[in-house]
Amino acid sequence: MKLHCANRVLDLSVPHVMGVLNTTPDSFSDGGSYASLDSALYRGEQMLKQGARIIDVGGESTRPGAVKIELQQELDRVIPVVEKIHGNLDVCISVDSSSPEVMLAAQKAGAHMINDVRALQRDGALEAAKKVNLPVCLMHMQGEPDTMQSNPSYSHILDDVYGFLSERILACHEAGIENSQILLDPGFGFGKSVEHNYHLLANLKHFESLAVPILVGLSRKSMIGSALGGRPVNDRVAGSVAAAVVAVIKGAHIVRVHDF
Ligand code: 9MG
């Protein structure tokens, strides 16, 4: 399976690592330390040298409890970083955004892929994704980041997530976005209990029948902390690596990670 990302091709017959580059001051894992362009570039370069094939640039924190930000703030954080990386590094750039305006500006700035935790549900997002003509990752989330962990509940987690992702694939098809440009993500930690998350991980192969590549983000998440007796976020590297390996064994094509 090959993923065509603008002028790049990712061969998905082998797994790939997507490195996280947050530009948010309240980011749960990077704490805004890559806020300046030079340090963002430096971090991107480090991740590239350490094996990342994709760098995911995000300006909105989606950690549990995070509040929404203004569009202009997101554009100001993300677009200069995309331009800087595009001009300096030989790497595939993903933009972590749900805003159509950010998707359009990011494509002009050199982005190769869209990563939308809201699965193109915002007004104008489907049209923007069609227009930029880049692969898009559709992620499942129950609720919104500010409240999603308050009481996540499902009648059947696997069926519910599968049903949602199938519907979003259909919405993409209706908007003219083909399977060859779609990736799916069950959204670990996004409106899910620890039990929900591990049930999804154990059954990741269930999503193979949707016939598009699978991307997962498990790195540093609370489900890892729980399995490690409540370790803090910066002390979850081994658990994150173990979870990423399990995900790949169970069919994930791309793993989104913080640590190399
Ligand atoms: C932006 N972001 C944070 N966590 C994520 C995850 O698990 N998957 C994807 N696709 N994006 C994520």
C-alpha cells in the first residue's frame, strides 16, 4: 500500500513513525518549548535524524481539559513552522488541525498531509480537504477535549468507533475524497476510559476491513501511565514504545510518537 502525499510517496508496507511537534504553550508533553521557529526546526531535524518520516505540526492542544483557541492564533502558531520545516527539511509534514482555513494555508505553506482529530466534521472541513488534495487522517473522538474524559460511555466501543469511522469515510466519498487519501485513527484517549483504550488496542485488526491505512497515537497517554502504576507523563517512554509495537503487530501503519 502506498500513500501519495503531495510530491512524496510513503510505502506503507513497512511501518512509519510520525513525530509530534507541538507549537502550543500548554502542550501536555512539550510545554511550548518549541515555540520559536528555530527550536521547532531543531526539534524537527532531531526527529528526522532519529527516524521520523512524518512530522505532525499542531497549534491547538487536544489534551483532556484543553480549551479551544482562536483561528488566528492557530494560524500564527502553525503556518510559520510548516514553512520553516518545508524550506529546510526533507520530511513529510502533517498538519494537526480541524480548521479548514488552517488546512488551506498549510497546504500553501508546504504541508503534505492533514491530521484531523475531528474527522472533518467542522463546517467547510470536507471541502477544504478535497481542495488541498492531500491525504487526511480521520480520528474518532467522543465529545470535545475540554469535557471528553468526564464520563466516556459506549454501548459497544468497537462497533461505535467502527460505525463512526465508516460514516466519515462515506462523508469523504460524497465530498469527492477517495480511499487512497484516507487514513483512520480510533483515537486513543479521546473520550475513552482505560478499559475502552485497551479493548480498542487489542482489537485494532477489526478496523482492517475498512481498507484504509491505520494511524495510532498512544505515546505518553494516560492509558500508558495507568499500566505503569500511574507514572507521570514524562516517564512513560518504555510503555509508549511497547504500546506502539503492539499497535504495529496489530496492523497500524503509522505510529504518532513524542520520544525517539
Ligand atoms: C493530535 N493528536 C493527539 N493525539 C492524537 C492521536 O492519538 N491520533 C491523532 N491522529 N492525532 C492526535
